[in-house]
Amino acid sequence: MALTLFEKIWQAHLVAEEDGLGLLYIDRHFLQDGPRRKFEVLEEQGVGVRRPDRTFATVDHYPPTDGSPVEAMTHADRRRAIEDIGRDAARHGIPLYGLGDPRQGIVHVIGPEQGISLPGTTIVCNDSHTSTHGGVGAFAFGIGSTECGHVLATQTLWMRKPGTMRVTIEGTAADGIGADGIGAKDMALAVIARLGTAGAAGMVIEYAGSAVRALSVEGRLTLCNMSIEAGARSGMVAPDEATFAYLAGRAHAPTGAAWDAAVARWRTLASDDGAVFDREVRLDARSIEPVVTWGISPDQSLPIGGRVPDPATAPDAGRQAAWQRALDYMGLVPGTPLTGIAIDRVFIGSCTNGRIEDLRSAARIVAGRTIAVPGWVVPGSAQVKAQAEAEGLDAVFRQSGFDWRAPGCSMCVAQNGDVVPPGERCASTTNRNFIGRQGPGSRTHLMSPAMAAAAALTGRLTDVRTLAVGA
């Protein structure tokens, strides 16, 4: 029987089936400085962590990005969240990448970076953007705090088997800044615009096609990261030579004979010819332009050459009301060219676009120029920050006027005090533009790092293709 990539991973990890649910073995469990409920579940049951060697903790949501130590934090709840994960990890023997550790960073950046996230594995975390790890060919998904407690205690998880969707993108799109200026973020926003925010609800998306194969692994991580914004449970890309090259030599990746055996096993993880998906969607990469969001949902996006839509032209009453609500919140007038929208600040970072390739693509745009509005660059991890500084990217950003920060989620989720002030409009490389996502009253326009860099230079939404690199 021909199987999809997801079905192969599901079958390999299925421990039991009961009442329509499957009990899956979980290979990797990531923990963050979030709610303690997951450890309270253990304490209530009087049990310990079953596999601390397969559990990894980091701090990302609450750390300050101005470089100040935890001890200097005056916000008690944020400081307590960082202290709690440190204490719980130590108590249960879980490796912790805390502040000051060269491996610290956003959980969805450090997993692949450290070689913890591997092809064919099952990965969970108490964070919806766990789908990111599917970029290396894993089945990765977010879970709730009570489910985290179950995984901590048993290294397994009950769940209903998701449906399958294949999104095939053919054509010659390039990652980062290519000849056409199209990157993985543009592809992700184009897919979400096509599917809608619930179009992949309850499904695992496998991304395929020549445009996806042409992406770097970091681009694939970005694509899978945004899957959750189309309602998907997870996203994944079949591992290939690019995946193997990316993982080789990573701290937790197999070595020697174990590496050879792992690669041989990973080569079998492509969907079989004739495998049947519950839904097939196809896009032409050549039709994808640089994309920005105009509204308050990731699917409210348009190519940068478009205009703010008129609710009167919405295809149904529901979307008419949604568009009007978005325009009211965003303070936009129908018919306004997107390139005519002024911004107040720029944020480059997050688990979506805080990797080294993202910073390189933005730095290429701003090199030798001066930004017109305040801008922050927040590396996704300490390792990304160190690598960027070794390459001189921090100097490029600083010389152009950007604020170069310490690693963390920062202004993406706005839980550490880094916020967009009320009423301000931010060109952002994050994954959500919900009402108040970057702070109460904030207005977010999602886009790629290169597009955010272009917006910083002009002070308005800008087609990066109009800015010659190095001019």
C-alpha cells in the first residue's frame, strides 16, 4: 500500500489504538518558559519524567532582549516564569538552555539548530508553531499543558489521526532575495491566502514541488512554521540531500555508523508514488509576488502591488464583516495602494524569520543605507546571534540604524515587555497579525525579512524588488 510521508511516521510510532484514537510514541518534547501546568500534572499524579533525555527546555518568551540579566527583571511574573522552568528542569534532570547558555534561543530555532529535530521523528511542544520542525521531515505539532504533562509522564500521547493535504508549488521561486525577490515567507502567505485560516483544519500539510525542493532547510522551516496559520495540525517537507547536509555535524545528530544508518532510513521517508492525500492543492511559484498582510488575520494578505480591499466587494457577508472589522482596527481606507501605507517601526525576528539566512537577506537590503523608522533585529538564538556577529551582520544593522538585540521571542508575542506602542504600525517578520498581538492597539503587517528591511528604509510598505541591493 502506497503511504504518505506522514502515514509512514504515524505507523512507525503507533503504540496502540482505541476508540478511534492512536497512542503515539513521542521522540522529542520541547519545553519553554510558559505555564507550569505541565509540571503540576506530574505533581498531582506523583510521578516523574519518563524520558528526561528526550526532553529539552529553553527560555524564549520572557527573557529581556536588552541584554539585562534575570536578576534585574522587575516584572515578577516574567522573572518567575524563567525561574520556574529552571527549577523544574533541574528537579527532573531535563537539559536546560537557559540565559547565558550559548544554545539558548527560541525553541523552534534551537531544535533544528542543535540537531535535536530529526527526520521521521515525532516532536511536541506547548506552542502552536511546533509545526516548524516539520521542515526537516518530522511530524511536529503543538499540544496543551495537560497533554505536556501526559508526555512528560509517559513519553506517549493519545490523538486522533489527522487528515492529509499535499500543497505542491512548482516553478522557480528563490529563497531569500533571488532574481525575483520571492522567499519562503511569501510562499507561506500565498498558501494561507489560498487556503484561508481554516482551510487545512485538522490536517497535516506536506509541501512538495520544485519550488519547495529549491528552498533551503531554513526556508522550509519558515514554510512549515506558518502551516498552523492555515489551521493545519502540522506541516512537513520530505527530507533530502539538503536536509542531510544541514543536519550533518549538529550537536545532537547521529555520528559515524549511526549517521549512515540514519540517512539510509531517512531516504525512505518520501511519500510513495500513488500515495493518496485527502486533499491536493497546487500553486505556481511564478505567480507569487512579495506578499504583505493588510488586515488582522494571516490570510488577509495581498501582493505588494495591490490595494486595500473594499468590503463591498467581499465574496460573502461573513467576509464583508471581517474585512470591515480589519480595516477599522488597522485604520485603512479601501483602495489605498499598499505601497502608500506608512509604517512606524520594523521588527525582524521570531521563530518564523529569526534564523541566520533571514538576517542575511535583510542585511543585504540595508547595507550602506539608513533606515527611516525605528527598527529592531532580534536573532532567534544565541548561536544565530554569534554567527551573525562573526559575519559582521550586526555592524551592518547597527550602521543602518537598527537596534541589535539579544535572542528571544521579543516583539512577536510581546510577553517580555517588548511591544509595539498603541496605534503604531509595524512591518513585522512574525507569524500573526491578530488584534493586539504585538501589544495592545498595535497594528501588524506580516512580510518577509527582505520586505521588512525595505520598509525600514522607506518608512512605508515597499516592494523590495524596487531597491537594488547595494545601491
